Amino acid sequence: MRFFLIPLAAAAIPLVANPYTQFMVNLMLVYILVAVGFNLVLGNLGQLAFANTALFGIGAYTGAMLMAHAGWPFWLVIVPAGVAGAAAGFLASVTALRGIRVYYLAIVTLAFGELLRWSYIHGERATGGTDGLAVPRADFFGLALDSETARFYVFLVIVTVLVKALHNLLRSKIGRAIVAIRDNELATASLAIPTGRYIVLAFVLSGFVVGIAGSLFAVLIGRVIPESFGLIELILHFAMVLVGGLGSLFGGVLGAVALTALPEFFRGFPGMYEMFFGGLLIVFLLVQPRGLAALAARWFPALRERYYRER
Amino acid sequence: MLELHDVSVSFAGLQALRNVSLSARGGEVRALIGPNGAGKTTLFNAITGYVPLSAGRIALDGKAIDGLSPHQIAARGVRRTFQNGGLFPELTALENVLAGLHSRIEASFTGILFGSRSARAAERAALARARELLKSLGVAHLADQPVKSMSGGQQRTIEIVRAVAAEPPLLLLDEPAVGLAPPLRAQLVELIRRLAGEMGIAVLLIEHAVDLVMAAADAVAVFNGGVKIAEGPPAAMRADPVVLEAYLGHG
């Protein structure tokens, strides 16, 4: 139950936030899903799959196209966006299962993302090409999502449900199987754990969560354009996982919040953000490769990532 | 009961095992000895599905297991340890043992996602079982330590605990005594005897140390160049001229 204290406290944010800071908080919620979804494959499963912007983009375009072309309401497109992301995740998992791993997997998944971006640009009739696609006004079961506050509460519920489900999953036999594969895949199979099935599951779940994040992103920004899902975006996703903590759910949340807020501190100093961001990545890679979550766990042992639950 | 009939394994033309027949039954420790490269670990890999057979059959309780994948063979009740250590280094001892109980935890996917009462009860039961195992095998104090921070001897013990967690009828131990100090070796012998004696497990043990084999094994199979050259009680093997030849003859 302690878990729910965080979203409950967060529910008070609109009382103190102006529309701009509320927009930033909403963006943080989107990126929390992006980071925890990415972390499941990168940190927990330990696979260098860089399809995350592809999953994010597929979710965003699926949501936007269903709303713009088919007139579906927002609440109805969330699950299809997740399923589209999950399908893309499944493709990436098949690549990994065929023995394409490490750098080869990284290159193949990067190319997959670029291929998708190319198809957004050239599939003009469906995607609007380089101009992108405007997302019609969204509503959630009759509640118009035309204010940042309205979007916030809907996003908060979705993010809470998904992160809680992942939290349950990671502290179960499934979460243990996934990190066991990362630590020693051959030995995992020797314990009667079907490794291939769990590799597919991790990729599919990751795609589902990141795909849903894409649909929230589309609604929040109001337009999807191919440039939102390029390499720079991928580096941002990667940085969130790395700075937050590879393989830590809590770390993913921290990283998403920290790196979404970061550019705000450099608004008066053009060019400084990019320098600081690059430096930050290098420092974390060299000095703190397990991220903020590992730092926090050093001070508060209760925060250490555990793969079982007492209750 | 495990039975191997004329098992052969070859890698790219090199014959690693040739027509090996062997059996293992519950409550009995059978040691596999022989010089490096004799094919002992290959035999383990063949039994557990990590390398394919080029000829022969392997059956567990009368049912063929050759051709199955490692996790399927493990699901039939075969557990093994690895010569180079098969633990999950980032996980604690407790989490490692819980992974060994994976197939014993009956919880549905949706039950786990939504934290259902029955899924949580299944996980709780496994947790209690894992703690009890660590305690009964004398390593309860290591439960919450990440295994990467443990000594080699502690790691080998945890790996054995993890391997027997699901009460397998057959256990394959690949050089469990490597790097162990003498007092720990005595403990290991005692542990192996308990696994066979109290739990009724059939144990196959690859081991180089003659003293440990003499103390732990009920029977010894001697390998050389991929062939089983002799088999019998430990004392007889020690005096067998064929065995002495294999170890000492060609130098």
C-alpha cells in the first residue's frame, strides 16, 4: 500500500502548478512509462535493444491515426497503441532469440527505428509525412482532456496502474526469471525456466508499456511528427534509464523525472544544456553505472531492488 | 532412475564421448573421474540437453529425454551445477534459491500482475521454503547477501542449495570442491551424503580429488579419452591397473 502514497501525493500537484509546470509534470508521467518500459529490456533482461523510440513512435502514431482518421475516442486507442508497441517488441525479441545479440542487436534495432521513421515520412496519406498528424481533441469517457489538469489526472491513473503492475511482476517468479536470464542464461534453463518464453515476454511487455506512453505523448503534444522519434530522442530515453538506474523500476521513475526537468534549469543559457547532458552521461557511465537508484539504496537499504515480496 | 545407452557425442569430427553406458539410482552417489578432457563435463552437458547426442539414448524413469531442450529436461527433475559457477551474481542467495523453485510456484500471469491473493500466497510459500532450505543446509546467514560478494566455497554451497530446492530426483555436481579449503571439503562430503541419504537423490559427481571421491561416492566410473574404461566400488577402482594406467601411465 505504501506504493500508492506516491501517486496520492502527486495528485495534489495541480493545486500548486501553473499550466506550464503542469505540462512538464504530464511530460514526466509519459517519460516514466518510457523509462520503465525501456529498463525492463535494457536493465532487467540485459539486452542491448535500442528499439525504444520505435515502440514509442508506433504507439504515438497508432493512437494519433486511430483518433484522426477513424474518429476513435482517446480511451479506446490506449490499448491498441500498447498492442502495436507490443507487436514491435515481439519482432525485436524474435531477432534476439535468433542469436542476434549485443552489438548486432543494438544495430538491428536502431535500424528498425530509423526504418519506421522513414515510413512515417513517406507514408504521407496515413501519417501526414514530415508535417505530421494533428491529434483531434481527446476525451476520456466524456471528460474533455482540453486542460493540462484533466490530462494529468488521466495520465496519473494510467501510469500508476502500469507501474504497479510492473512492480508486482518484478517481485515475482517472472521478474526473477528475467534477471536470471541477464545474469546467466544457460544456468537459468537448468532450473526448468523456459528462457525463450521469458525473453519474448520481457520485450512484449516493454513494447506494450512504451506504446501506451506513445499514445499519451500524442495527446499531450497534440501532434505527432517523425522528428520526435529519432536518435536524439533515443539517447534521451537511454540517459533516463542509465541515470536512474539500470534494472531498477524506481530508478526508471527517478531518471525520467530528473531528465525531463533538467532542460528547465538551462533555459537562460543556450547551448549549456547539451554540454551538461553529455557530461552527465559520461559521469554516470564511468562513476555511477547503476544510477541514482543505487546511490539511494546505499543510503536507504530498504530501497534496494528486491525480486521477491514479503506480503 | 537415469539410464544412458551407448551415448556418443562429437564436435566437428572430434569424438568427445564414445558409446558410454551409465546409470544412476536414487540414494546413491556415483562419481565420474578421469583426466581433463576425458569427457566428463560433456557427459553432463549431454544428459542435461546442452549438447546433442550423435548416437545413443538417455532415459529417465524409462522415458527418453535425449532431444529435449535444457529447460524441458530440468522440468523432468534433473538439476545440475556448473564447473565455472552457475549462480546469478547480482541476486542474493535467497533470490537464487527462489529461482530454483520457479516451477514450483503456481501463479498465473494475471494473478501476478494484479497481485492476486493466490499468486501472493504461492510466492510466500516459496519464500518460506527457500529460507527453510538455506537454514537446513547451514547457510541461513547468507540469505540476503548478493552472491557476487561471497567466497568461492559459499557460492558453491548456494549453487547446490538452489539445485536441490525443487527436490529433483537426479542431481549432477560438476567439480563442487574446486578451490575449497579442507574443512569445507569435509562439510561438502557430508552435504552430498545427506542429499543422497536423507533426500534420496541420485547424485552424479564429477570430482578430481581422490580423497573426496573415496569419502562421498558409493561407486566410481572412470573415463579416459571419451570412453568409460572402468566402473566399480571406490576401493576397487583405486587398485585397478587400467585406472592407474589412465592416470599415471602415459604421463
